[in-house]
Amino acid sequence: MTVPAIATIDWRGRAVELELRWIAPERVGAPLLVFLHEGLGSVSMWRDFPDRLCDAAGVRGLVYSRPGYGRSTPRAAGETWQPDFMHRQAHEVLPALFAALGIDTGSDRPWLLGHSDGGTIALLYAARFVDRLSGAVVLAPHILAEAFGLISIRRARTAYEQGDLKARLARHHADPDSAFYGWNDAWLNPEFANWSIEDEITAIACPLLAIQGLDDEYGTLEQIRGIARRVPQTQLLELPNCGHSPHRDRPEAVIAAVLRMIGGDARG
């Protein structure tokens, strides 16, 4: 693994530092795969999955922590994320990061791999920047709020405030309150009950792979099946014996599916 680095972007008039890690940058000319973490994730919470996948596919990788997460700039004092927070990440933060790193997504179109909230961000980016992406892989994404998933999000709040979740997150986030409450408060905002991106994703034109576990505690299979109904080129993978984190519960199956999608012969 390489040493984590920092990129600085201007986000809504504020200088924000983003923790990031490159994987195999020496594979010049190989496709770039960008990893978008879950609602409580960070660079370190991916563990070795990005390295394993990039090595198997022979591609370059970019892993980063969104604002408020990991070693990136925490939320500003009093900053509350609204139900459009994933839109802002897809439409503002990710393009700003590409620009700061000198990545020309017009000529060097990346692949996105997003988990949970990161999967939703990948979908929103693909729908907005239709000609600047080679394809996307989404693991347990959200396209609409479900009462089923909101129950698990409320349980996470109890685990954070009364259990050991805060201590566990503190190993991965410089400011765990910034990460947890940014995500949890936004999802439990009463306005989120009617949240949906079902209409927006119909604009997606790139290849798309949607993966979900049959035992996902944060969403039903309607999340990925709903994508397939609206984006005809979607490939689905529904995994048994798998919860909300397919890349942790069934890594070999996920890697094999991604290789089929992006081409296992893309070795640099």
C-alpha cells in the first residue's frame, strides 16, 4: 500500500482537504478505478479490497475520504447535511477532486466503484456526467428511502451513542462525530422519507453493474432491481449469504463480477 496523501479542493468557497490513496499509479495508460466509500466509511475502512481488485484487473486505483470523513476536513461547526448531500458529493466534490488531481475525465474516463451512499454518489455522477465515465459498479446502493433501511439507521444511532460503534469508528476517522452525525442526521431528517433518485438515473448511459446481498440490513432488492428497470444496460448480481457490504462478505464474487465488467485483460 502507498502512504495516504492529501488533495485540497475549493468547495463552496471553503478550502477542504481530502485524504486519498493511489494504487499502482505506475500503471500508466491503464484504466482508473475510483472507490467511493459508504456512509460511515473512509480510505482505511476499505482495508485491502481496493488493492486486491486493482491488482486482479491490472488497473490504477484512487481511494479517497469525502469531506467529514477519515482524515479529510471535518464538517464545519454547525454544518448540517441536507437530504441532497449525496447530490453535492456527486455534482460538486468529485468533479473538484478530479480537477485538483489533473484528471481529464473527457479523455481519461474513469470507472467508479461505490458502496452504499458511495454507490448512490456513483449513480448520480453517471447520470449528470454521461460522457465522462467509462462505467460504474455499485454495491448496495440507495435509489429511494425505505422504511426497512431507516430502521437500521436508527439502530446505528443507538449503537453509536450507547454501544461501542463510536470507539470503532474512531480508529478510522479523526472526528467520528463529524462522520457519524453528518450521515445519520441527514438520513433521519423527516424530509428524507420521500427521497428518491429513481427518475434521475434514467439518464445513465455507461455500463453499469449493481450488486446487493440477499441479507442486506439497509435495503431490499428493490434498490438494484429498480435500477435495472430504469437503466436497461444494468447487470445485476444478487448474492446469498451476504449483508450490506458485498466486498467484505463475498469479495471473490465481487472481484470476479467486476473483472467481467471492466475486462480482466486490462493489465498494465
